[in-house]
Amino acid sequence: MNQLILIHLLHIFIFGSLFLYVGIQNQKIPTWLYSVLFYLGFIILFYHGYKTYALLKAGKNPWINLFHIFIIAPLLIYIGANGIKTPMYVYQFVLMLAFTVIGYHGYYLLLRGT
């Protein structure tokens, strides 16, 4: 399977679903999930930080990686650190990101199939 197709599927079914769940359930998510979100935020931060460095070194545009560094990672870390005290508007933002993730990756997955 093509690596790009796998990335699209992973984002649609795993991350998009996770964001949907967190956005819909908001403060009713299990407490252990806050730790998962916290550490996932740091994993995303360091992984995409490395990818950004590699792309810049190769003279390529790292805009997707920068989006993950400055939007996704801090959001997940913030939710994980604040736990149940996370404001409702943050969950609404996660819900918007869920639709964005599913729509963006679904669109490009369909483009690759045609």
C-alpha cells in the first residue's frame, strides 16, 4: 500500500475519529484520555519538528508540519494538561478540526483513487 494512502486512512479513521470523540464528548471523556492527548501532543510536536527540519534542509515547504507544530500539538497538550478544566470552546475547536481532518484527508484519498 502506498505510504500516502496509509497516512490518509490513519488520519481519517484514527485521528479524525479521536477528535470527533473528544469534541462530541468534551468534558465527559475518560480521565486516562487526557494523559493520552497530552503525550500525543508531545509526540506530534517532536515528530513534526524533525520533519520540518528535514524538509527545510531539503529546500521543501513544510507547511503541513508547521500546522501540526503550531496548532495540533499545542491544542492536545493544552487539553491534556488542563483535563476536566478545559474550556468548552476548546472542545468545539477540536470538533472543527475533526471535520477538517476527515474532509481534507478524505478528499485527497479520493483524488488519489481517480
